[in-house]
Amino acid sequence: MKIKPIQFIPALTWFIIANILFLIPGDDLPSSGFLEKIHFDKWVHIGLFAGLTFLTALPFIQSQQCSKKLLTKIIIAFTIYGVFIEFLQKYIAYDRSFDVTDMIADAVGCVVGFYISLWLIQRLTKKNKPL
């Protein structure tokens, strides 16, 4: 099955939303003692990067052209992107800062997206096996 560019629209949409969230001025972000106690910011990073990884892999999964090697390349690309975003927050975004723990959360999110993708691949291959 051939991959069509339209299949990447969910990943591209998620990428645009993530960039807006990462580069929004810091004083526009919600602030609460409770959110800081539960490290809400890190959970957001994990979720955004898990979504980026999974949604980017999804067209390859659907076309049965996905492999661990491809997923690893996607993880590496988005981990590098996470580091790049932190530098943008430090030097370009207003009232945002560079945070190594955000980069770690980004990488964790990529790994979560990797395992969700592997799970889906396994489910689809089991479903398509002849009895």
C-alpha cells in the first residue's frame, strides 16, 4: 500500500499545535502550585512527543511499511527537535527558559510513542494472520 501525503495531516497538525505551545510566551501559560507539584509541564512534554512520534509513524504502520529501524529514526529526529525547541525557548521565546528536564521528558515521550506504535503493529499483524 502506498503512503499518501494526506495521511501526514494529523502529524503535521499535532506538530503545529506543539510548536505554538512550546513558543507561547511564558506569562500566557497557566500557573498553579498544584500543577507544579504534579510536574504537569513534564507530562505535557511527554504527551506531545508521544503524539508526534506515533502520528508520524501511523501512515507507515497503516501501509505496513513500518519497522523498528524507521521508528528509531523518528525517535532520534524528534529527540533532536526537543533539544532544538529548548534552545528556541531560551533565545527566542518571551519569558521561557532552557530546561534539561524538558528534554528528558521529550525523549521519554518519544519512547512512549515508539512503544504505542509497536503495540499497534503487533495488533495489526495478529489481526491479519491467516488462521
